Amino acid sequence: MSERLIPTHEEPSILKSDPESDSTTHFGFEDVAKEEKVERVGEVFHSVAARYDLMNDLMSLGVHRIWKALTIEMSGVREGHRILDVAGGTGDLTKKFSKLVGDTGQVILADINSSMLEVGRERLTDQGYVSNVQYCQANAEELPFEDNSFDCVSIAFGLRNVTDKDKALRAMTRVLKPGGRLLVLEFSKPTNTVFEKVYDRYSFSILPKIGKLITNDADSYQYLSESIRMHPDQNTLRDMMEQAGLKRCRFNNMTGGIVALHSGIKP
């Protein structure tokens, strides 16, 4: 299977707000029009794409690699499976899935942001991941795949940036095969109040300064800190997954609840 870009080359069109629904959403702590959030999130990731991996290591002191490794362990993915890595960015999970599914399987790395997708494709191609990996520029809310297509769908540190999270969860559930698993790895709410205060201080006082130093872009990392605080907590996200049609929904806290791995099965 040769490496190719699934034909969605053009920048995805911005989703229009439903006139009967609330026309605003949050961009960090700021209320914005829904269509404006898509554009502004895109600008953030165009800005940070080139040094995204370096920033992940610095921000988490490398612990993000453990979070992702545990996600892979809990995925149940095996040889011959077909996997969709939504908001897959620079391809950390895609690379690990590629090893598991082997030559008879397939992994599709999907991301709405063309800069992130290009960095991921170049990185994985340079490392030799070409036989079973494909790429697709796609919005998580409007996945261009048939129903019941994938054995596992993952989204790591991407759901909080989606404008309509409920719609994205329904879309990811739709493309899962019956019995397939959705994995959502995302920043969440610390379980210890003292730890939460320390984490807040780090997020809003130190993280933007690191972003300024490494990427010359403090504003993008200020947004990322704010987006984490606006993301649903563990129980709320579990309920949202159930409402999207998944069963056996559960979560596992990591690093004191800074991150949680949610999973659910399509009946």
C-alpha cells in the first residue's frame, strides 16, 4: 500500500452555524462566533506546527510520551485493523498504530490543519512509515469516511479545539465499526485542589513564556492553557460520549487528572 494523501487537498470549508442554535462558542476564555473559532484555531496551529513536538516535550517534561503509550496499550488494536487518528498532528499515535496493524492493516492520520498534517507526513515518511499510513485533511465534525469503517478511532489533545464537540463525537462514533473503540486522550481536571493551583500557575505564568522563547508565540500557548480550562471535565465528557451513542464509556486519570483517557465502544 503506497503512501498517499486522501484527496481532500484544499483547506476545509468553515462550518456555518445553525441559525437555530447559539451562534457563539469559546476561543479560550473569549466568546467568539463559531465560524471565527475555526479560523483562529487554525492560525494557532499554523503558527506552532514546526516546533510542536519540541514544545510538547518541554511543556510536559516528556510525560506526554507515557500518556500516549498508555493510550496505545488500552486501544486493543491488532494486526489487520483499520485505524483513524483524528487531529493526529505530527503522528505520534499514528506511528505506534502503524506498527501494531502491520502490512495487512491501515492507519489514516487526519487533521484539519494543513501545516500540522504536512509536518506529520514528512516526519513519518522520513522515518519509513509509508506502507500502511495514509493522510487526510478533514474536520473532526465532518469526517469524509463511510459508516462502520474503522476498528478504532483516536483523538489525542484535539477535542478541546473542536467547535462542536458533540457533533465530532457523533461523527467519530458513526465511522466506527460495531464493537469498535473510540479513544479520547485529553487534558482534564486535576483531582487534587492543591495540585490544581500549582498547575494553574504553571499554565498561565510559565507556559506562555516557554512558547515565546521557543516559537516566538506566547499568545498561542496562552490560548492552549485557556482551552484546557474550558474543556469538559471527566464526568461531563463521559456523559457526552454516551449521548453520542457509545457504550461502556469510562475514563482513566493520568498524572493526577491533568490528563484523562476516555474510551467507549460502539454497540
